[in-house]
Amino acid sequence: MKLAPFYGCMIPIKYPQMEAAFRRTMPNLGVELVDLEGFTCCPDPIFFKTKGVLDWLTVAARNLCVAEEQEADLVTLCSGCTATLKEARFLLAEDESLRDRVNERLKRVGKEYKGTVKVEHAVVVIRDEIGIDKVRESVVRPLDGLKVAIHYGCHLLKPSQIMHVDDADYPSILENLIRAIGAEPIGHDMTLLCCGKGCMDDDMPIEMIFDIFSSIRDAGADCMGLICPTCFSSFDLGQILVGRKKDTKFDIPVIYYFQLLGLAQGIPPEDLGLHLHKVKADKILSSLGVVAGAPPAPAA
């Protein structure tokens, strides 16, 4: 299978370890990645969109045009990018006059949006096209005993009439992917709460992060598992800031799903960039018997 990844801007600029983890794990699932040139920011589905919907749609459509010109469907690694590109695709399919207005703008850069490509988050592609059984087959070092608190975030699931990922109130896709690598998914009271990144109030995100990590701690999870770099940015550094303000310490590592998958596939943790996180995963690695710099575990 060939996939054309759309990394967005946050992953390449702030969290290259997420791209590295994806690039390292996909060949083990029989996937070839095809890099396309010319992408920009998706753009952001919250702040950029509120400044001007037509501008937001035009930039999104230009990115889709890049894939159309190569006849390549897109796989995204960020929930926000997924939301922008899928919603833009939906709106432009529903409203012909809107599509005409966008295409009039795109003429300035020599492009025309036709609506011929699909967009899905990588976890959806794994579930629906690659198969979760393929994930299980790639595991050489099951993450036995690791309890992973799931965080879905907002944009992967909603609006459900556009995203079509899972039951927005009772999702299971991330739980199933966590089980496939041998770990135990942990549900908690705040599993579906927003990370708070889009809030315009300074205090509200602090309270939301505090509630989420209090819930994770109470549920007895070893770490948080997620699939969005924006949520990661809220939680990795955010829990430290919350701890200072609330005079408490959570020390709960936040780990991108493809980093967890990489560990299960026997990829060294330094190759997955776990050492770059603010909240370190040393205790988890020790409990799994993973030593930095050690060779990958042999296939069973």
C-alpha cells in the first residue's frame, strides 16, 4: 500500500519525533510512504478559520489540489489537519457556488480544486484499509502491563456527519489500536474532554488539563496515549504548568500512538524521540524492560 502523508506544520516544526515514529512504523505494516511537495499549513480549524472562512477554505483547497495533481489520497497525522481538510472537502462538495469562488481564487496560483481525493487520519486508514490484525502481526515486544489512558480530543470525532470516524459518544478505535500492541486501554471520566487549546480564556485550559490528569491519575493509568500534536502540546508541557499553579505533580507521560506502536515493534525509544518530551517515559520504559541504545527485540 502507498500512502501520501500530510504532516501539517506543528509536527515538522515542533514535534518531528511524531513524523519519525510514523516513518519508522509504517514499513512494518507493509506501507510505502510517498512524499508530496508543496503543502502548507492545513490551515488551523479554529483561529485561522474564525478570521475568514473563505481564506481558510482556499488554503485548504490548495493543499488538496497538491494531492489531486498526483492522484494521491491523503493520510493525516493531526486531528486538526484532518478536520480542516475533511470539512473543506465536505463544504466544497455541498456548495457549487462556494467551490466556484474558491477556484476563482486558486486561479492566481494556477490550480483548480476538483474534489477527487480522500482524506483520513492515519488511525482510520489502519483500521479500515491496513487492518488491526496487521498491527498485531508487527509486534515483537508487546507492551504487556502498560495501562494507557486514551485521549480522543475534539477534531477526530466531531462533527460526526463530516468525520465519519466512530461513534462520537462511545468511540472504540483508539482502544482497539492500543490492545493490538499488547497494552491495556484505560477509560476515565474525562476521556472525551477537549484539551482546551481552542479556549480564549486563560484560566479555563488550566482547569481542563487539571481535571483530565486528575481523572487519569485516579484511573491508575501509566501514561496518556493520543493521536494529535495539538493535544500533545497542551498536555506535555501543560501538566507541568498546571502542577505549578495547582501545587501538584502528575508526572504522567504523554505518548503519541505511533511512538507506542514503535516500541511494540522493537524500535529503540531514542529513534522514536521519547527523550524529547518534557515529561519523560523512563519509568514506563524500565517497566517494559526497554533500555535506551539496546538493539530491537527479536521477532517471536
